Amino acid sequence: MSRHDVTDQQWEILEPLIPKQKPGRGRPRADDRRTLNGILFVLKTGCQWKDMPEEFGDHVTCWRRLDRWQRDGTWSGSGGRCWGNWMRKASWNGPKRFWMGVSPR
């Protein structure tokens, strides 16, 4: 576990707030916790997406998931379903602002 990873306690709060994959065809969704840890690593360290360690999965997957969560309100939208609740309940000391439009390239 990296110092950038969410703790088990934080994950208990966050997991129910993350939208589930819609049923249907396609490949299985990348692990949400691993993907979130990759997103947080990039946001906390300021590294480029392509320089994100492989332990967090594919950098494009992490970038796309953040982009989708920003657009659908999961990350920071109305009421901040995910981020706002986490900040209040889990007392995470991470960045209070998010980077919009961050490119994976």
C-alpha cells in the first residue's frame, strides 16, 4: 500500500458513492479502488498521467475515469457525491481543488 492509497476506512465511505458499471457487453471494468488510487497519485504528486506507476493500472483508464466522474458529478459536481463526502467523513488531507481537463498525454 502506497502512502497515496486510500485506507480501508476511507474506502468503506467511498465505495458506495462510486457509480457501478452498467450491465452489458464489453470488457470487465478496471478495479475502482486501484483506479482511484492512481488518480489520487497523479493529483497529489503532480506527475504526468503517463508517468503514473503501473501498480495503479493503465494511466489512460485512470484519466478517463476521472474525466467521467467529473462530468457526471461523482467527483465534484452538485454536492460532490464522492469527493465532498469523503472530505467531510474521512478527513482526508488531500487537494481541495481538482484539475479539470487534464490530458493523459
